[in-house]
Amino acid sequence: MNMEKMYESMGISREVYAYGQRIEKELKDRFEQIDRTAEYNQLKVIRAMQKNRVSDAHFAGSSGYGYNDLGRDALEDVYADAFHAQSALVRPQIACGTHALAVAMSGNLRPGDELLAISGKPYDTLEEVIGIRPSSGSLKEYGVTYRQVDLLPDARFDLEGIKNAINDRTKMVHIQRSKGYQTRKTLSVTEIGEAIAFVKSINPEVICMVDNCYGEFVERMEPTEVGADLCVGSLIKNPGGGLAPSGGYIVGKKPYIENCAYRLTSPGLGKEVGATFGVMQSFYQGFFLAPTVTAGALKGAVFAANIYERLGFSVLPDGQESRHDIIQSITFGTPEGVIEFCKGIQAAAPVDSFAEPEPWAMPGYDSDVIMAAGAFVQGSSIELSADGPIKPPYAVYFQGGLTWEHAKFGILMSLQKLVDAKIVDSRRLSGR
Ligand SMILES: *Cc1c(COP(=O)(O)O)cnc(C)c1O
């Protein structure tokens, strides 16, 4: 069977396949650049593992209190070194990215302190952590106030606004690298570094925390290399490499990481406790694979941008732009567009390909959300996945792909569904 027939046997028509091939050919240079970044980051991870003398004994895991868990402690040193940070907290007890961020904030903020978000409204689930939407146990309930400075219309930091907002209660600044469910640009590590330098020039004591979700290994540098005091993310996104079954990480300055540990476990216990059961090998191996897995996901995002941009949909980032995270948003303008796209991603999955995704009211989100994922790890979004809130502008957020080949298949399948539903006119695929 030739390739075209193989795709046909999987439900991809000749027109859709041929259109994809044309786009892929044009992306050769972009893909080469992505591979170079992966190569650099692969070395960075290996260097950190060698420096910390990672060995078989580190994969054993612990039970009960988890005292003297060598594998856990060494992995935290590996993360700290790879991120050029002093210390790290990398734990299966961190349930998700939101939890990691909640630990970083509540561990370091005290009653009377103020949290200042300088890249606009934080990710949806953090609204309840902070208390922007009333919620039991929020920072607001503990007397931590909140202030926000939006990005300027061109997505640059509003330096004047930041300067005016910082006051003597400002304890922590929040910066979100990725756009999340917004249609803005993702911030580059360099831009984040400039904003941090500005904040520190006003008050060097302010803790600068970066929500690094989806950004890991997309560039050669991470925010901790440009002055971030804390940098936070999820292990079922980039750094888990698709193998970590759960977990989150926080890297940064030692005293702030200690505070996080006292919040995550207990005052007095901190980093000393926390069993790792049998997950350590997957954490190490996933981190080892993460640079190349991220590269595959990134190629998928660039491919999707070019596929849909040329069909007249608005895409962010656009087909040419440099990348700072693995998220691709495509605005369809109708609920049907979002739904068909997600159906295609689901139908291309190795797991649960027979299921049909539907919009539902997910906890933590303020509108119905549709999610497509046929993942080995439940909810993993480094695996090929797509989600979109069912509200204007009806944009879908697409990410992941453990291999570029799977990402490509998923994107072609999404296009196939849109063609079948007559949302995309098949004549546009061959025409110029
Ligand atoms: C995914 C994400 C989070 C929260 O992660 P969960 O693991 O879903 O709790 C926070 N911020 C950003 C920018 C994200 O992309």
C-alpha cells in the first residue's frame, strides 16, 4: 500500500492528503529549526541527569512517609539544573497545573499581601484560586488582595500600568507565558525577562512567578534563566514527555520553593516527606523525552496554523510567527466548526477513537467546553488534544501530539470532518 492509500484506508480523502502534503513541503525550514531547538534541549536534560549521577536506584520509589527518597530528591535536582534554578519541587502529589500554581501562590503569600497579575487575567481555573470568582478557600478569603494590569493591545507589557500598580503590599507578580483560553500572543522568554527586570527595578523584593504551562522546551531558555523567582507547570503537559501519569513542578529560588513545600505537605515537614510509589522512572524518562516530544507537538501546531490559515480562518499564532508555546488557536466563528474540529482530533486517536466528544459544563470553567483527547494519560494535553469553550469567538485550542506523525494525522482528520460537514469547501483544497 502506498502512503496515499494508507491514509485513505484511515478515512483521509485524496484531496485532504494532497493539500496536507503541499503545506508540509513548504515547512521544511521551520521544522529544521524546531529540530535544532530539540537537539539543544536534549543535551541540556542529559547534562542535568549526568551531573546528578542518575542511576537505576533512583527509579525504585518509596511508600509511607517517603523519607530519604533518593529518586525524588535527585529528580528535583535534575529539574533545578535543567531550568538553571536553585531548587525544585517535582511531585506526583501535585494534582495538576492549577494545583502547582495554587501551591506556589498560597505558599508564598500571607494575609495583607497583594498579588499583581501583569499579563492580564490569569488562566480560567486560577480565578477561583485567587478569588476573582468567589470560591471557598481562595486567596481572597485568606486576606490576600489581587490587582491586574492587562497587556497592551499589541500584547506588550504595560510598563506604565505596572509601575502605577506596584505598591508596598505587592508581594508577588504573576506572569502567564502561554495565552491559555485567550486570543492574545504568547509571551517569549525574552519579553518575560524584560518585564521581570522592570518589576525588580521598582522593587527587587517582589517575587516574580511565571505560569510556564505549555512553554517548556519550546525555546532554548526557560523563564528562570531571565530572572523568574518561581516557574510552574504541569507534568501532563510538556515536561512529562507523555510518560508522567500525573504531577506538577515548581522550580526557582530556594526559600520560595521551601515555602511551597511547607504548603504542599505541611509546615515543619516540607520537602522531607511525600512517597513516590512507582512513578519515578516515568518522571525521569518522560523528562528525558520531553524535548523531542515538544518538538513533535510544535510541528503539529505550525502545520495546523498553515493548513487553516490558507483556508481563510484566523489562526494564532499565524503560519509564519515564531513560537513560544505549543498551543495553536483557530477561530471558526461557529460552534459547529469547533465541534467538527474536535471530532476529527478524537477520531484520529490511538485510544477512544470511537468516542464522540460533546460540549459539557466542566468544573473551573464558566461556559460549556468541548474537549477531544484520546490519550494514554487521562486529560494529558501533551498528547494530541483540542478544546474549545462554546462561546464567541468560537475558537478551538489545539495542542500536543507525542509524535509529529500522529499530530499530522489528527490535523488532516480534523480537516476531513470540516470538509464532510461542508464547513470547508473541498474545492478550496486544490485551488489557489
Ligand atoms: C493548563 C494550564 C493551567 C492549568 O493546568 P491544569 O493542569 O489544567 O490544572 C494553567 N495555566 C495555563 C496557561 C495552562 O495552559
